[in-house]
Amino acid sequence: MTKKTKEKVVQEQENLSLFSLFDYEGEIICGVDEAGRGPLAGPVTAAAVILDPARPIAGLRDSKKLSEVQRDALAIEIKEKALAWAIAECSEQEIDTLNILQATMLAMRRAVEALKVTPTLALIDGNRCPVMAIRSEAIVKGDDKVPAISAASILAKTARDHLLAQLHIQYPEYALDQHKGYPTALHLERLKQHGVSPIHRKSYAPVKALLKD
């Protein structure tokens, strides 16, 4: 392990220790996270998870730091063991109408409101909270600090990836199964070749530029 890697591990452990000082005794906490703010195509997805303290899940962390196989396995376990979980989204049309920030907030709110158990506190990954009926708190890099947010990160990511795989069947010319809608060189090349589809976000600059041509 390099010195830089060791420092990173120590910092992550310190972050977890600092977070554990917060006193949430008596709260029903749901973790909330999103996936898909950056892509040019497909919806933005959010998930909310209330973990069961009696049924701990090993290996929870930021979904971006897990392999696809790990994410898929953990998603199954989360759905089996959590007290409650829900996944919601905002469509491409809603993103274009509201802007991606507001669409993300709306998807998060929808996920929380869809939970079968009503939480008393929502811990949100990032630095902003959606407007909701329950209390909420933003946790920067919470997807790697708070297990419930990590679980939400995993569910949001796996749900969106599955959806993009389904959209690939409808629109195979864009190779959505490879880039999941993100603005890779391959995606931009296919966009230029085949034009803008109904699932592309028309307010995003690379797509908007093609519509003007």
C-alpha cells in the first residue's frame, strides 16, 4: 500500500469516526442518493433506504467504488434486509423542464415519499436537500460515510444501469449498454451519426448543439 493510499484510508476512517459522533438515537433514518446527473440520455434515478440494525450488510460503500458484480449482489441483499427501500426517477422531459438540479431533488423526494415505512430523518448525499415533509440533513460524501446512503447509492445506480440496458434494446444504435448515457467519445460519435432520440436530454449542451444544426 502506497503512502498516498494509506493516507486516504486513514482519512476515510476519520470521516466515519467523526460522523458516528452525531446522535441520532430514536430516529428512523433513511439514506438518500441519486445516479445519473451527468448523462446525456435517460432519467435521473434516486433511491431511499431504511436499514435494519438487526440485519447488518457488509461491504456497503459508495457505488462508484464497487464493481458491477459487487453492486448487483449488494442490491439484492439490500432489498432483502432493509426495513424499507424505494426507487424513483425524473424523466428526460422533466430534466429539460426543471433543470437537472431540481429534477434530482424531485426524484429524491419521490423516493422518500414512496417508502413503506415513514422515516423521521432523511440523510442526503451531497450539499443540498430536497424540500420534504420530514427533516433532512445533507452529508457531503455521505455515500462513503453513512451506510444507509451507501445502500441508496447502490440501489440508484443498479436501477439506472438496468433501465439503460432496457433502453439499449429500443435504441441499439447509441450503444447505451456500454456508456449508460454518459458523454463518452462513443456516445457523442453515435449521436452525430444517428441524431437525437426521444430519450436524450435536449437541454444538455452536446444534444442542444445537434438540434441547432
